Amino acid sequence: MSAVSLSDMTAERVAKRRESGLYRRLRTVERTDSDDPNRLRIDGKDCVAFCGNDYLSLRTHPVVIDACKRGAEAFGVGSGASQLISGHTAEHRRLEEELADFLGRPRVVLFSSGYLANLGAVGTLMDRHDTVFEDRLNHASLLDAARLSGARLKRYRHRDAGALAERLAGTARGKRLVASDGVFSMDGDIARLPELAKQCARHDAWLMVDDAHGFGVLGSGGRGTVEHFGLAASDVPVLMVTFGKALGSAGAAVAGAADLIDMLIQHARTCIYTTALPPPVVAAARAALAIVRDDPAPRQCLHANVARFRAAASQNSLPVCDSETPIQPLLIGDNRRTARIGDFLIEHGYWVGAIRPPTVPDGTARLRITLSSAHRPEQIDGLIDTLGRAFAAVPE
Ligand SMILES: *Cc1c(COP(=O)(O)O)cnc(C)c1O
């Protein structure tokens, strides 16, 4: 017997969200300007977006779009089946080979999203006899992956390898996996991978890095956080990268030793029991990867824009954080004030993420500003100016 009506339950939960200033609503992008990927029309209003993860502006790159069209013409729009049935096309195979080569790993396996890749990798490596160690600020998909695996989850203080070492030392039984974001998605700071790798070596643990925001962006060749620190593949034996951010496409891959990848193909349920990535999406990811590999210019524009934003934000006493990546949060704290500043910015032509709990810890609501290679100097200056007015217009 159910005592709770569905409509009462839903109304109550949504009302609670509203009361606490945490209500979320979908905004619809009605148009993207054909020659400026950051100029969007949302809900009838034109604005410059500083909230996406298309860091290299590849989602609208003509070469990437052309590859996408040709992928559809060659293999159809959908893959038609899972990878282990008939969904693994020559486009998938070539992307795997090119990615393994680019990352300097023996092999990769594709997943339909980063979320699924994390669930599949952690769930295959770990079971209820094991322990997963995670940074407190890891992406939700890594936390969910540990929970779903049935392993014990131990979280350690953000970027604190000493705290990790204590937890590792206090855990005797089973296999141990340390999983960390490479670049933290809401903070923009970079995990201390050399220290994590050292602790993993000392305590017989495996290190897995989710490099969704480092891939294509960090390292002199755009290979991500592992290249940024000059680490060897053996330091980070399990590497997850996604195609939805800097590659401007969709999907993900896990890269590693040939046996590891073969095991994932055998056992990762999120790889086996889902339709393979659409061939046009894979073709687009290949074209984007070739640009990342062959042309440092978009990455250089991106880093110049990050520097311009940071210099101007500091000069204007905006609450910048310690981040050298394209993710530049401005910490506010109060949920309602964050939402109202976000609304003010949209009214004045700028779209930034107004991020509140549970995406970030209580009391750390923030504006999440992201830079791309295509932002123009006057757009960055305009955002800084409007941010100053927004902070003044919405008092604490
Ligand atoms: C975006 C993101 C994911 C999820 O990737 P999708 O391909 O969007 O599912 C996983 N981890 C991190 C750190 C992310 O930022």
C-alpha cells in the first residue's frame, strides 16, 4: 500500500527546491550565430555565452561539421546497434587508433559518454571487497561509479595527497583504486597527479584520472593533465577522456594497457548494453582530434583569453579563484545571490553558469565562467564590466 501520492510528493520536492533558492530551470538555445559560436539566443534574448565547455570552439568548426556530414553519408546517422553487435564501424576503429596513438597508450575503448565510461571502468575494476579513494570534489559520475561498483568509497580532502596517504594506510583488504578528476569541473584547479601517483606506488593502489577538462587543453601537445605534469603512462594506468568538451563532439574513451581495455570490452556493462556512438559524432571527434594534434593555435588563443580574463578580474577586485585553466569560478557563497547575479548577467547579455548545491558543497555557490578560444577581447572586457555592475546591483 502506498500512502504517498505521486503528485503530492513531486509538488513538495519542487517547492522545497524553490524555497531554498536551488530551483533549476532549462534554458533553450534557439540559435547559434554562424560566425561566433559564443553568441547565442536563449529564450528570445541574445547573449554572449561564457558557460560552455567547447574550449577550442570546435563544435562549429567547418572541418568538423564537414566530417560529421560525411560520417552520416558513409554509415548512416545512427550506429544501429551496440559496439559488440554491428555498431562498431570503421570510423570507431580509426578514432580508437588515432586516440591511442595521440595519448601514447596501447589501446582505447569508446563509450557513449564520460558518465558511462566512469561507471563502466570503475564498476569493472572494483567490487564489494575493494576500496575506491576519491577527491571530495570529484565529478558526480566518478562518485556514482564508486557507489554502483559496490566498493567502499573513501573520500579525501580536496587535492590533499597527505589525506589520501592516511586513508590508504588505514585500509588493508582488497584492491584499491584512487580516482580523481584531472581538472576539477567546478573549481578549475588541477589535481596534484605527481603526488597522487607517488602515494599509489607506495600503497599498491591504481590511479585513474578523469581528464574531461584537461584533454585538448593542457599540456604542450593538448594531451591533458598527464602531459602537463610530464608523467608516464604507467603513473596513470587508467585514463578517461571525453569528446564533449574540447573536441566539441560527444562520447568518451578509456585508454590503457591492451589487457585492461580488452577486459573492459568483455565486462563493462555500460559499453556492452548500450547503442554505439553515432558514426557522424565519431567522425566529428576524429576531425577535432586532428585539429588538436596538428594546430596549437586554438589552444594558444584559449590560454591568452584565460590570462586576459584573470588579469582584468583581479584588477576589478572580482572574487577569482586559484585556477589556471579555462574554468574560472567567482565564489559568492549565497545561493539566492548567485542565482540573481546570474539572471542580471543574462538580462545584460552575458550567460555564465550560476552553480549551486548539490553540484557544489553548501555555502560555495558560485558563478562558473568558462573561456573559449573564440571569445573576443571586447567580449571578455564587456563581461568584466557587467560583472562589476552585477555584484553592485545585487548586494549581499
Ligand atoms: C562532463 C564530465 C563528465 C561526463 O562526461 P559526459 O561525456 O558529458 O558524460 C565526467 N567527468 C567530468 C570531470 C566531467 O566534467
